[in-house]
Amino acid sequence: MSSSRPINYRKGDVVLVSFPYTTDDGQTQTKRRPAVIISNDINNARLDDVLLVPLTSNTTRAHKEPTQVEINMNSDEGKSGGLRLDSVIDCTVIATIPKTLLVSKIGQFPQETMERIDQCLMIAMAIGRPVRTTKEEELHQAAEEMQQRKEEEREVRREERELKREERKKET
């Protein structure tokens, strides 16, 4: 009788994941990809799912995007993460995946890397920032003012029509 103990996943673990996806003809298939676990260790221990961010080898936009962390496979962090290719962690892609789809742990990123990932996640989700930027707030305010003016104009037209009706009644 073999006893397999469940793996205790931790934040910062780099894992291979069988990501599910749907093909053009509607069939569900999986593709193995590396990802980093971003959910906290308390939830990782008690829940059947983990939050993670996939890694990609497409590094073309990484230096321009504040929501991406670039990892060189030959760097200390790349080696500790078990990376075989230069990779990018795209923090705009967050997935909740059942632990049953985690194939294996291939490494773990150091604390400094996880802090960079946390910063990128905060930027991607606008955590600690106003819901709207100043420009968005100005646009929202202008739209509200325009709507209010339209309503006022409609009210003026209604009042004018009502006055014309009353004048016609007086004439008859």
C-alpha cells in the first residue's frame, strides 16, 4: 500500500501546470506550461485551488510593460526557478487552478523576485490606487455634466411645449 502525501505548495513555487483550453472545434485539451504560485501559504494549505501566473518565453514586450517580470534562465533567480528558457511572468494573466492540474514543482523564486511580482500584480489590478486616474475622472465628470445638460435641455423643451399647448387652449 503506497501512501502519497499531498505536496505542500507555497507562494513563489514554480510549477508545471496542465492548463486547460478549448480548441476551435470545442474540445478541451491541456498544455503544460510553467507558472508561479501567487496565492498565500495559508490558502495554499487549506484550499484545493491555487492562484498562479503563467510564464511565457515571449519576451518581446517585457521591457515596456510594468506588469511583466523578465527572468533570465541563467540568472540566480532563473536557476532557482528551474527555468529552461528566458521567461516573462505576465501579471495581467491570473488563473485559479485546481491542484490536481499541477504536474510538478520545478523550482522556487526567491523573495526578491516575489516582491517584484507582487508589485506587478498591484499595478495590473490597480491595488492601492484610485479606481480612476485623474484623466479618467475628468472624462467621467465631463460625461456626467453632458448628461445633466441634455436632461436640462429636455426639460426646457417640455416646458416650452407645455406653454405652447396652454397658449393654443387660450386661443380656442
